[in-house]
Amino acid sequence: MTDFDRALLFLPFIAIAAPSPAKAQPVNCAPRHVIVARLEEGYGETRQSIGLGGNNSLMELFASAETGTWTIALTLPNGLTCLMASGQAFETTPNSPPDAKASRL
């Protein structure tokens, strides 16, 4: 699936998150449960890792070993989740071998 096809999947969010004169929001955002469901149903992506960002935002990496697609999403404290990046050819890597100096300590 191309990036264009992937963008089409999220077109319904444009209407949901369209900027209003009172409070503008990015067009690639929706409530977290909606984003998570779309990623899982559309691409088989599940959460692989998380991290806490500035202003108590939650960064999540979703990916699928089967499709090879991945998505980075950022959830704001108000529950709104925004798509930050996506791509293909996802794979996990083994842990790095321990540092020789650290193992002697």
C-alpha cells in the first residue's frame, strides 16, 4: 500500500479535525481510540513501544511485522492523538551486545 493509499484511509479525520475559527487543530489528529482502531484494522499495526515526551505527551510506535508498515503517533494530555510519521519496511533489531568495559564492572 502506498503512502497515498494510507493517507486516503485517514481522510475521514479531516472533517473531524478540520480547523475552526475558534480553535485550530492539525488535520491528522483524532481521538486516540479512533486512531488505534484504524491502525490495527487497516494495517495490522499494534503498539510496539512508548515514550513520554514534553508536556506529558505520549509517543507511541505502532507497527506490523506482517505488512512492514509503521506509524509514530503522539497523544496529547487532552486525549487527542496526532499522526507524526509513517513508513514501510519495519523490522525489529536484536539488542546490542553489552559493552566490554561495562561487563567488567
